[in-house]
Amino acid sequence: MRPAISSKVPLTLTLCFVLTPVFAQTKAANAPAPCDGNPAYHALDFWLGEWDVFDIKSGEKDGTNRIEKILKGCALIENWKEAASEGEGKSLFYYQPAKAEWRQVWVTDSGPMKEKAAQSAYPGPGIRFQGTIPHRDGTSHLDRTTLLPVSHDRVRQTIEISRDAGKTWEIVFDAEYRRSK
């Protein structure tokens, strides 16, 4: 006669299987974010926060913007809301270590999309992104955005386009961000 085999798993073995993933998650949650230690991931920190955005020429409020770190500080998301139309736009900013450059992907609720890369030759405390914007007819234009910290509570954003391969530039958006919170 064979001895009966218990269908009960010993408590210590059960606890081992249940608690191991919990300890692993806790350890991972407490681990430093991989991007925090690299100064390159902090190049846009001056722009983080809640902002009211005003047109430089008219002084009128253009909209609001919230810039926040996501993915444990490895990327930023921009959340734009236009004052007049309540149109929205979002940007994902991320650092590409292999190329040592920041990149931006911008999309709006009306369809336009832009992709730009930070220009490494830009002098000073700000940062400039530039990209080529394709048109449906096969032509394109250059688009560049400059973010310049004015103070802790103010940032200037200038967006320019060039239809002649960068020989001349036209300002299409010039605004001052004023920290709201």
C-alpha cells in the first residue's frame, strides 16, 4: 500500500513564491532611475511646471502648458492647451544617448505633426530644436523652436520657419511662459 501524498504545499514554499515578486518590485521601485544620474537628461528641467503662455507682441494669453517628466525622468511630455480655440497639442521629448541629442515629436488635435532634434551648436542656457516639415505636395520647410530660460519663473519660446533652406527665418510664434504654480 502506498502512502497518501498530501495535496497541500508547505507554507514556507508558498510564501517563497508569493513574496519573491513583492520584494523584487519593492527593490525596483526604490532603485534610482537610470536617467537621473546623467546630466544630459536634465537639459530641459528649467521648463518643467505649469505655465500660462502670453504672446510677446500683444501681451494676450495664448494658452496654458504643463511640462512634466515621465518614465522615471527619461522623457518629458508637453501638454498644450490653446486659449482661444481650446485646441490641444502634445510633445514627447526624449534624449537619444547614441546620438547625444534631445528629440521632440509634436502632435495636435487638428492633425499637424512635427519632429525635431536639438541643435548641439546652440549657445547659451537655452535649447533649440530644428526639423524639416514635409508638405503633401512634396515640398518642405524648416521649423525651429528655441526655448530660453529668462528667470526661474519665465521662459521664452520662439518658433520660426524658413522656406529657403535656412537663409532667412520668419517668427510664427513668440511667447513668454509665466509659471502659474
